[in-house]
Amino acid sequence: MRASKPKRVYAPRIVCDHIMVQEDFERLHKFLLETECLSEVSDDMRELVEEEWPELVHKLPPKVSQSR
């Protein structure tokens, strides 16, 4: 019998005016793992991915500079 990997616990946080809870993080992580790449992502979502799953940042579109 193998010991199962401990489940990662995420603290609730606000992303794009939405309170993300454990289930939201799990669904998002699964989606990112299954998705080849994303065409658009908000700054809030980019920050979340960079902090929680830096190994998946390559699936995000390039950052767009906001200089005017």
C-alpha cells in the first residue's frame, strides 16, 4: 500500500472579484494541467498562477505592457 500524497491546502483569496476557495483552486489547477496554453488571462489570474504554480506559467500568454 502506497502512502497518498498529502492534499495541498489553499487559503481563500479574491481573484477577479471572486472569492476562490479550495475547490476553485483544485479545478483551476486541473484545467491548467489539461490545457495546452491560454490565449488571454487577467493580471489577477496571472499573479495567482505565478505564485501558486510557477511551473505552469509557460501556459500563459506573454505579458502585455501597459505603457502609454
